[in-house]
Amino acid sequence: MHRHNALFQLFWMTAGEGKLIGEDMAGGVFSAPCAIFIPPGAAHGFHFARGSEGVVATVLADRLALPRASDRAFSTYFTQSRIVPMGNDTAGEGTHLERLFFQLLEEHGKASVLGRDLLLDMHVTEILLRLARAGVRASSSEPQGRSDSDSRRLLALETLIATHFREHRPVAFYAEKIGVSVAQLNRIARREAGASVSRLLARRLIDAARRDLVFTPTPVQAIAYSLGFQDPAYFNRFFRRQTGTTPSVYRETQRRRLAS
């Protein structure tokens, strides 16, 4: 068995069968069509039958923040490994999930296309939400009204952040777009996502930086400019303040871990 502390994995099985072995489950037999979710830090291993085929996506753990914040049932769902069979899918969810997985694969191959990273994030988020919807019956015990309204505002905020985070806009920009005050938006963000708007913006920048550092050969200086930093030295200080290490050390450590 092995684990990925800073990553989670999504599998879509199109053919074959196998067995998932992990610390958080007694071992699960699966057969196509099905989806599999492995959370960050979960020790796991696979035994695949000959001829098994599918798609796997390995994603930085930060991309779980939005799905977890959207619903308490989803937050609980993503704490352990899951196998979601789709053989008796009557609602068409499996067909939709398969299409999303292959759209994710196709978009990942477009290395220099404008908007690629944003579309990848959107595909991953939708896969996660549809996977959880297919695997559990989300029955919220929270009262309707303000909680639902604030959840919608958080989703709007996350969408705006995904679109504008490279521009380093002030919190007031996002508050104006959503139609609330800065103080109210920060209260919503802390209550619904557990962090201030500034913290969510920093996380998004760090998430993008981590992905580029690990999965592209782009020099650190060029990554800094692509993320809207005018001074690469400031980017280095920002990254170290947020993660406890420099971009170069992070790149070397994570690539060595993925290769092991």
C-alpha cells in the first residue's frame, strides 16, 4: 500500500474489475462501470484483473475545499475511500460522470490552451459533487433560508476567485460583485468555508502554484509572473509563508514523492 498526503485520486473504471485495499475500509471488490475516490493521506492499494481499463485523475488536496464547504454531507463523504458502483444507474449519473472524466482527460492534454486550468478545476469539482450525490443521500438538517443563501454566495465567491485570483484584486472587489459588504462577505466565508476571503485567495494562488511546480517544467520565475506576481522574490516569500518551504524545494520534494 501507499499514500499521497497532499493529493487525492479519482478513478473511473470502464472495463474489468479488481479489489481496493485500504486502512479506512476492509477491502472492496469493484467492477466496471464504477467510480472510486481516494482521499488525501489514505493508505491504499489495488489488485486489478487483467484487461481492466479506466481513467485516473490525481489532484492536489486543496481542490476538495469547495465541495466540502458546499454541504456537510459531502464534507463527511470525502473523509474516506469510496467505491461507487454504476451498474444499476437509472438516473444517468454514470453516463454523465464518464463524460466528465473523459472531458477532464482531454482538457489535461491541452498544455497551452487559454483557460485550461479553470476548466480542469470545474471538471474536477463537478465530478466530486456528482460522485458524492450518487454515493449518498444528502439529507441536510440545517434550516432553509439564510444558510442556503450564504452557501450560494460562497459558491459565487469561489467562482469569482477562480476567474480573478491572478489579478490580485482586493476583497472589496468580490464583495461588490456579490452584493454584500466586505465584513459580511468575510463572515460568510469564515462560517461556510472556515477561512477569510483573503485566506481563500491565498489558498487558490498556492493551489495553482503547487500544480504548476509539480506537473509542469515551467521555471519558478515564470510561474510567479503567470500568477500575477510582479516580483518573483515576493512570490518566493509568499509561497514560503503559506507552505513553510520554498517553491524549488517543494517542487523537488513532491516530484520525488510521486516517483517513489
